[in-house]
Amino acid sequence: MIKKVLKFGGTSVGTIERIQHVANIIKNEYDNGNQIIAIVSAMSGKTNELIKFSKNISANFDKRELDVLLSSGEQVTCALLAGALLELKLNAKSWLNWQIPILTEGDHSNARIINMNVSQINDFLKKGIAVVPGFQGISERGDITTIGRGGSDATAVAFAKLFDAETCEIYTDVDGVYSSDPNKIPVAKKIDKISYDEMLELSSLGAKVMQSSAVQTAMMYNIPLEVKSTFTNRKGTKIFDQHGIDYSKSVTGVAYSKDDAKITLIGVEDKPGVAANIFEPLEKVQINVDMVIQNISSIEKKTDITFTIKRDDLEKTKKILEENNKIKYQDITYNDKVAKVSIVGAGMVSTPGVTYKMFKGLADKKINILAISTSEIKLSVIIDENNTLDAVKKLHTIFDLD
Amino acid sequence: MIKKVLKFGGTSVGTIERIQHVANIIKNEYDNGNQIIAIVSAMSGKTNELIKFSKNISANFDKRELDVLLSSGEQVTCALLAGALLELKLNAKSWLNWQIPILTEGDHSNARIINMNVSQINDFLKKGIAVVPGFQGISERGDITTIGRGGSDATAVAFAKLFDAETCEIYTDVDGVYSSDPNKIPVAKKIDKISYDEMLELSSLGAKVMQSSAVQTAMMYNIPLEVKSTFTNRKGTKIFDQHGIDYSKSVTGVAYSKDDAKITLIGVEDKPGVAANIFEPLEKVQINVDMVIQNISSIEKKTDITFTIKRDDLEKTKKILEENNKIKYQDITYNDKVAKVSIVGAGMVSTPGVTYKMFKGLADKKINILAISTSEIKLSVIIDENNTLDAVKKLHTIFDLD
């Protein structure tokens, strides 16, 4: 008997028919002799509807009450799915955050699951299916907490860890992780197996199949994940430790995102502490700086510093930079029409020439590189937003992913 | 400082604007120095929507899971109202069924509140407004329970009782209890004060302003109630012990209902035990028999028995009577086109001639009386459904209620 955590996202439970379909998926797994904990999200659209309600009341709706509000969404899905399973003559029961309880720490709307009581549910699993809500828990004080958008993935991984489940399957509306966005790059292929590292780079770069922090947790505790479609019977993408993966290709996927903005400070004094003076006030207001590149400037004894941030943070960043009297510079340029294109692959580090191939490919397409950043398993460039698809397609081809 | 329980029904919190309006009503009460516990229903339409979801999954949706499902409605309103109060710079906090906890006993969807922990909320009331969900609680086993449709009234009265509140105000979409249905009888007048007894007779007879069992509980513990409109500033109807009421009129109101059916068994043997044989099998399947009238029959040594039931139960009742071989009768007639019209008034018992006046009024209108039933404070007749409004208008006039 294998213990499985199955997580169903918002679109997978978006209608009554889909909830009934999910019940059948679970029945199939249960009839195959598995013990099942089903984690559910709110029906698609529900959380946004509730957030809209709150915003109509206040731009700064109280965070404690927002968590009370939003957590109702998964409660509804739990009850409906448990009811649908019972209708299939299976023994099933919903368990709410406070009934388990799922203990969290940290701020409202941004809590982390730290523990839960497993004994009751473990007893129940011997005779039935447990249905539990994703995305939420309770604090030590007994208040309802939520763990951030997409938090149901984190719930699934936390359950898999604490219940010592053999596998954690993430059912969603795509049938796995692709070598690039299949909607934009028709030749993109589904990846059968991928390492946690690669998945992390891909998901933080815009392949929004799974929440990054959930993948991180799975990596930390070595919990095998599988991302698969609720709507087809096809195999999904298995995510596990990279030692289990045979790398025949140096590059696993090409990702891109269009929500970045690039800022360049030209002619900054080249002395210690300058970078800190630039980034400290940004960090204070939680503006996330992504890539940072420092070059020698054409101006004597000066340097140019380029960095990227989320496009949404641009106005705030501009204001902070302009009010920052600790830094001196000749000029400043902003560009919010940029895209970040990245190649990702755990095999990259051991394959020579990957960097050259990437730059050559972009040059062939006459695409100008505005900034470059590298890591062990990723190589990202900032380019003009208009060239995004051209770049992704070209890279997809030259790294044999088509 | 006065402690008040204010209950807001589904239409009162049916939109965000209305929730904000309710927050202003509460602010006003709080600024006047009162301690406030606000009880809220689900936003209007929400409970029906959730019930529809459950019915699409199963005609016999599991009752435990149904309670989990439905209780989410009030949770949403609690959070939104608490948020709206905080936005008005008031200290406010939502408390869910399990956070208080509200302890219930009895079956799912039909539980009764038996106790709750008052100390935490009492502490909080010294500095802020407590917002709590109507209609629900938890069982001793820690399962969510609900207390039946309209159960928010019962929650309000239970809170008033256990928190020793000075008054319990039921905010709704009408501005009080009327001498008859104001939509049908334009001359109907709002009643300023009414006794629990009269209110019970009126509400069980179709003036569906408040849930009957909640009025009964209020009567039992002598909790002053007030029914008032969320949408006007007018005074509502105060409901209290009849000793506090000055009866200048014998009749307080005229009520009617059109959901009855009349059954007459003609020529039943007139011997002991016959009535029991008729009604026992009906009681077993929880068919509620309302009026029962027994007359001497035109057939020798026989009697005629007439009784009324809910119209919805007619087919089931027919079947039970036809299969009942313990009773013998000459003939049976069914009539589901009848209405029950009642005059209600705690002053009736001490006013001679009320009965005569009623019958005379109906006779003037050439309305045939099919059955009569009386109590201390109520006189009901069954008439042809088509005559309902004529009868109600006439009675309203002759008892000086216009």
C-alpha cells in the first residue's frame, strides 16, 4: 500500500462536473490500493472574487480578516469533493485547517506550515480518503492564516513530508512541464523527468506550473513530485533529485518572462559601499532586485551599474533612487520594455560551449543583449521585449528541444 | 453601558454596499456607548447557491459535508463585516463557530445551540465589536453543524441569553411586524409592540419575519426582541412579555397561509382509538397535522373527521390513508385549494364577541367556512383559496386594524 498526496488546483475543481471528475480520479487511485490524501484549491475564480469583495471595502483590508475570508474558498471545495466521493460509495471526510490542525507561523497571508497532527488522519486513511484544504492553516493563537497565492502546492508538499507519503502528485490544467511555453512555441516538448534545481529555475522564470517554494521544500526533503493534467490520462512530468536523471541534453528548457524592468545608473563613483547604498533602501521596502551587472564606465574612475526589478516596482524604485542622496551618478536610464530569456539545464555546467551557442544564436537573429546573468544551471539575458518569441524559438531549436 | 446583540439577515448583508451600511449602523450603536455582538447571515442567495452545488452532486448529499459547505457562507460575511468595521477605525474581530466555540447538539443541519464560551468575547467587548456567524456551531466531536434555515435568529437569541444581553435586535428587510401582509393588504399597519405569544402565532401562520423557535427561546428566557429594518431609520416592532403590553385592541393582526390541504374522512366509526389509528402512521413519517375537527356525521353511529396538513405532504398522506387497513370510512375528500386565515391577539380572550364578529364578517362577504380552530390568542378558519384576500381585508377592517 502506497500513501499518496494528490493536489488539485483551482481549474481542476472549477465546476461541479470537474469536481466529480476529480472524485473519479481519486476513486481510481484508491481502488488501486493506495492511501489518498487529497488537497484542494478554491474553485477557479473564487479567490479573485473574494479579493475583489475585500478591495471594495478597503484598499488595506485587514490581513487577519482577509485570511478568514479567503480560506472559505477551499472549505467549499473540500465539502463538495468529500460529498462527491461519498456519492461514489467511497468512505471520505473533509478535514478543515482547525480540525487537523495545520499549524503555521509567520504573518497573515504569508504564513508557513510548521506542523500538523497526523495521527487522526493516519487512522482514517486505513478506511477512507481524507480531503483537506490547501493554502491555509491556523496560527498558534488560533487565528486562520493563509500561505500566499499558489500556496496549495506548499500544502501538498508539507502533507507529503509530514505524512511520509511516497509521492506527491500535482494535478493541474497542463499535462506537465514543457521545454518552453507550448502556447507560444508550438514545437515545445513535454519534459518527462526534471531535477528540482531545473524546475526551480523554470518556475521562477515564468513557467508557472508549480509554486517555487513548494519545489524548494520538496527538494529539501527529497519528496518525489509529479505534475500532471486532471483532464488527460497522459503521464506528467516527474520532478526529483538530479542524481536520478540521465542528462543526454545540456539544456532542458527555455523560459522567458516579460514582467521585468531594467535600470542603469551611468557614471557612479567606483568606490566601496556604493552598491550597498543603492540597494539598501530598495531592500527595505521589499523591492526584489533580480540581475545586477557592474561594468567599467566610459567616464573616468566611474562605473555603470545595471539591475532589473519587477516591472510593477518601477515607479516606486524611480522615486527611491531619485530621493537617495547617498549616491551620485551622471545619468540614469529606465527601460520597462525588456524581457528576460533563460536557458536552463542541470547538464549545462558540464557541457562546454553552451554560452557561446546562446550568444551566437541571438546574434544570428540580430537580437541585441542588454544584460547577462549566469548560474550553475541557468543563463539569462535581458533583451528588447519585442524580440522575445524570436529569441525563445531560436534557442529552442539550437539546443535540440524542438 | 448596554450589551446588545444585533443580527443582520441575508438581504441586509447581500452586497458590499449593504455590508458597509451595516457597519455604519453598528458604528452608531457603538458610538452611543453600547457593547455590540453582531450576528450575520450568509449574503442573500449564497446559501441557495451552495445547496444547488450540493444537489448537482447528489440528491442525498452527505449531511456532515453539507454543513461544512453551508457554514462557509456566514464565514465570508463575518470577515467582510469585520473588515468594514476596521475600515471605519473601529476595533472589530470575527469569531468563527470553532473559535468561540459555539457548542451544539443534535443532527447535522438540525442542531441546537447548547452552550458557548463567553469569557473571551466578553473580554473583547470592552474594547471592540465581536462579529460572529449565525446558523452554525460545532458538535462535541468537533464537526461543523448547522441549525436549520433561518437559524441565524436562533443564534442571535442564544447569544443574547448566554451573554446576558439587554436586547436582541433583528435587522431585516421589512421594518417590523405588520397587522397583515403589507404587500397584499395596503392598509396593514406596523405593530409597535407585540407579545411573544402573538408573534409566535403570526410567524407560524406565514408572517415570516422571524424564525418561530427563536421567538420561543426568547419567550422562555424573557429576552426582549426588536425586529427592525436595515434600510430605514424607523422604529421596529418590539416583542416582549405580554404583561408589558397594553391591549387596547382585541385583535393584533390577521395572518394567512396558502400551503395547507384539507382532508375529510366521512363516516368513520365513532369509537375510541379511531383518531389514534388515523394519525399514528402520519406522525411516524413526520407529517405534521395542523387543525383537527370532529363532527357528528349524517350517517348513523358514524363521525366525520376533517384535518389539515401541509400541501406538500398531500400525496404522501393520501397513500398512507389508503394503505391504512385499521380504519374504515364511507368516503374521503381531499382539497388542496384551501387557505388558512387567522386572527391573532392576546386581548381576544378577554373580549367577548370576537368569534361572532369574525364569522359575521366572512358571511357578509359570502365566504364559506370549511373548518374552524381556536386557541387562547388565535382563531383560524379554513376557506376556499380564492377568497383569501377578500377575507383578510374584511377582517382587517372589522377589527379596526386599517
